[in-house]
Amino acid sequence: MSEIHHPLTDFIKYSEAEMLARATEQYAEVKRRHSIRMFSDKPVPQDIIAKCIETAATAPSGANHQPWHFVAISDPKVKAQIREQAEALERSFYDGRAGEEWLEALKPLGTDANKSYLEKAPWLIAVFSQKRGGIENDQDTTNYYVHESVGIATGFLLQALHHAGLGTLTHTPKPMSFLSKVCNRDNDIDRPYMLIVVGYPDEQATIPDHATKKKPLDEICTFV
Ligand code: IYR
């Protein structure tokens, strides 16, 4: 039995000049993405969020098992529950559980246990990773490179939301297990991976100077 293959019909070839122009444009667009902690409560239509999640789900994954599930939350009651539980965890984190070195590293960001944006922003997307599954949703086989796969999909999602014109914040309250119950995914397969806050930035939104410092190419890349 031989596997089925399809011709690659949707690859687009560009000239090298076009490629450099495209790469440069993409850099400029991605460089405008910043983590936002001040959100407007202006609603965002669900179909925009849905399309961005579809984009995330095109990511490569181990054996193409797509070991992820996204819970997109706009219900104010669910957002309030998430805020309450996340803030309780963050309070103990900032009150000492984090340890001195971690708290010192966070100082330039100016973050604290107040997570009002978890209620104010119109959408929270809880990303779950799945240790078992398969190419079909009802399969129960091993998934591979789960962390890598879900990390790539989450990167695609952040980029898709930014490209659509939305602000985002990756939020990882520690531990995140409370999300399983709140999101109705308390089972043996799904594990909370990350919470993404989505919406328009508040008109007065600022970003910490610390977050604008990106390492130059010669410090992060070696050509051999
Ligand atoms: N989860 C906490 C702390 C925090 C941790 C890291 I690493 C950050 O880059 C930012 C914040 C919070 O959200 O405040």
C-alpha cells in the first residue's frame, strides 16, 4: 500500500527582490506586535477570533495529530471566574512564591497581581495541549512533540490576531490547572498550555521600555 500524495499547487514563487521586500515588510509588521496589558472593552466579532484560530490550527505538528484545543471565552461570567482564580494565584506568586530572582526579573515590566484585563478584554483564548489523540478528533493514540506543536500553533495564533488588528497578551498564571474546570476540559487528555488575552488596546495603553529591547541579529544568529 503506498501513501497518497498531492501535487504542491499553492506554493508561490517570487523573485529574490520580491522575497527580500516581503521578508522586510513582514519584519516591520511583526515588530509592531507588543504584549498589551491595558485593553479596551470594545467587543470583537467572534468570526474574527474563529478565523485566527483556524490559522493557528494550520501549524505543523507531530505526525500532523494537531494536539490542541482552543476555548474562546467571551462570556463575562466565565471571564470573571478566570480573573478571580488567576488573581488569587498571582497574589501568592507576587507575595513570595515566585522567589527573589524571578520578582527582580519582572520589575522592569511593572506587572502585579491585578489582572483586571482578564474581565475587561472581550476575549480570552485558553489553549490546551493534548497528550493523546490522532489525526481524527476521536482517536486515542499517542501524540508526539506536543509542546513544540502547541508552541508553534500558539505563535501562529498570536501572529494571526496581530495581523487582524488586535492586541494580545500571553498569560500563564501558575499553576494553570484551574483552567481545566472553568473551561470544561477537566479530563485525562487536555492540559492548559496558555491563556491569551485578546482585544483592542486601550487608547491610553503603554508598553514597558524593557519589552521593546530586542537582541540584534548578530547576537542571536550565527551564519556558518
Ligand atoms: N504570571 C505573572 C508573572 C509574570 C511572569 C512572567 I515570566 C512574565 O513575563 C510576566 C509576568 C503575571 O502575569 O503577572
